[in-house]
Amino acid sequence: MKVDLRKTLFILPNLFTLSSVLCGYYAILILSERQTSDDFYRAALLIIFALFFDGIDGRVARLTKTQSQIGVQLDSLADVISFGVAPAVLVYHWSLSELGTVGMLVGFVFVAAGAIRLARFNVASTDDDGQPHAPGKYMQGLPIPAAAGILISIVVANHLTGKLPFTPIIISALVIMLSLFMVSAMPFRSFKDLRLNWRTVLLISGALGITVWIALKIHPSMALVWLLAAYVIIGIVESLIALMNKARDGIAKASERSL
């Protein structure tokens, strides 16, 4: 029997996507049975593994030229589970549960914002004929894996370093802020067009230097918190620069019309 290699390759990226779902599902299962500090840590590690699989599936699809509309939709559905529901459940049991119903609603806001962000991404990443295309230099809104990564990295750092100064109120504010970033029009870099030039080398060298300093002087687990926070900060700074340039251009045009 002749095997259709093309159809076999189509399965490959979806296997990585489903592996991400498995990690998210298992994390939720752990949290539904017990809620000890070790359970929080295990669930957080599973979501980190989900981040790893999520980072691979798209690249495998592009390398094997097996991008498909089903793959795009499956990836987004997987992200809702692994980076929407699972982190929200984890953060709720870890911290937000102390706020009762308010904490539950804050967790739901994160899931809802992530779902909206993914739906918008699906529309933006699909051509008029329904075929997916490669992402551009920027993405609109904070990607849900990055938002989930920030929350998870804090849980991991808290477990490994002891008690971090994150009260339920602070975590609630952070969750709401990340949710707003996800549904905002703020541009965040996709790093799909990353080229090796002096600016890139300078940026990577600076980020690695600070990361090593944090890992050595504070704690290795805080390095991931810093890297993800730096990604968000870069997006905010670039948005502010874009707004200032837009305002400056508007003032210049108004001055020209007044002459």
C-alpha cells in the first residue's frame, strides 16, 4: 500500500498542537484534584511545556509547507485551553480564590480576552480566499501565550524563591492589565522578520546580559519573568513612540494648512 507522504506531513504540526492541549488539560486536571504549592508548580511547568509545543507547531507547518485553515483554527482552540483556561484556573486557585466571586470573574476576564484576541488573530491571518498567511512584523494585541507566560513565570518564581510580594489584589490588577493588552490595538513584535544586524545583536546582547545578571544576582527563575515583562514593555514603548509620531505629523499637517 502506497503511503501519501503529503497527508502524513499534515498530521505532524497538529500533533504538536494537540500535545499543547494535553499539557493544558493535565494542568487543569491536577488543579481540580488538589491545590498544594507543589501542585501549582507542576501545573505551571505543564503550561510551560505547552508553550514549547505551541512555539514548534507553526514552524513545523511552515517548514513542511502544510499550513491549513484547520491548523489555524486548531491552534487557536488549543491556545484557549492551554493559555486561557489553564492559566486562569491556576492563578485562581493560587491567589485569586481569596477574593471569592471577584477573583473568579477576574480569571474569566482573562479567558474572555484571550478568546477575543485569538478570534481577531484568525480573521487577520486569513486571506480573502480563506487560506492562512504568514504573520507580519507586528501583531495586534498581546499574544495570549505571552500573557499566560507572565502569570505562569510568577507562579514558578514564587515557588522556587519563596514568598514573592504578590497579593491577590496585585495579581488581579496584573491579570486585568494583561487582558486589556490582549484586546487592545497595541502592536507587539512577532519576531518573524528578525534579521541579524547590529541593532538585533545589540538588543539580544542587552537582553541576555540583563537576564544573566538577574539569574545570578536575584534568582534564575526571575529571568523568565524579566524576559516576558521586557517583551510587554517593548510593545508599550513602541506604541507610545508611534502615538507621538502620529501626533507630531498631525500637528505638522495642521500647521501647513494654516499657512
